[in-house]
Amino acid sequence: MSTARRTTTAELLDPPRSSPDLDVRDLETRSRLMRIVTRLIAVSELGSREIARRAGLPAQKVSDLLCGKLEHLSLDELKQLYHTIDPPMTSH
């Protein structure tokens, strides 16, 4: 007996539903921000644990980022890291 599954016509016409986490624009934004934050961490005088502490994130999140595990960080977490490392300039 075959374990192969028959594909119905509806499955061929309707593409699989994408998860909100796999939205292309979201992934592009997250990957761009990941590259920026990774570079900022590399040139920062702060260690990754200190950066994580200041951002209010577990150190493992920064470690995951540095290992390229983009799926472990949300866009909000990446933005938080960015603003922790590169705070906005205050005008006098």
C-alpha cells in the first residue's frame, strides 16, 4: 500500500497559506536590521551580555542574533537592540 498522498485540484490552485512570521517584507526588514545591529555590536565597547541587559532581553537572544538565527528575534526586539546600542542623538 502506498503512503503517497493524492493532491486535490484545490491544493494545486491555492498556494499554501503563509504564516505571518514568514511575510517577505517582515523578513527583509528584520534581516536588514539584523545586519545593522550585528555590525553595531561588533564595534561597540559593550559586551553582548551588557547590551542584552540594557535592552531588557535575555543574553541568549543576542547570542542567537550573532549566530545568524534571525527567526529567534522579533522585529520589536531587533529595534530595541538597535536603540540600545545606537541611541538617538539629543539636540541641544
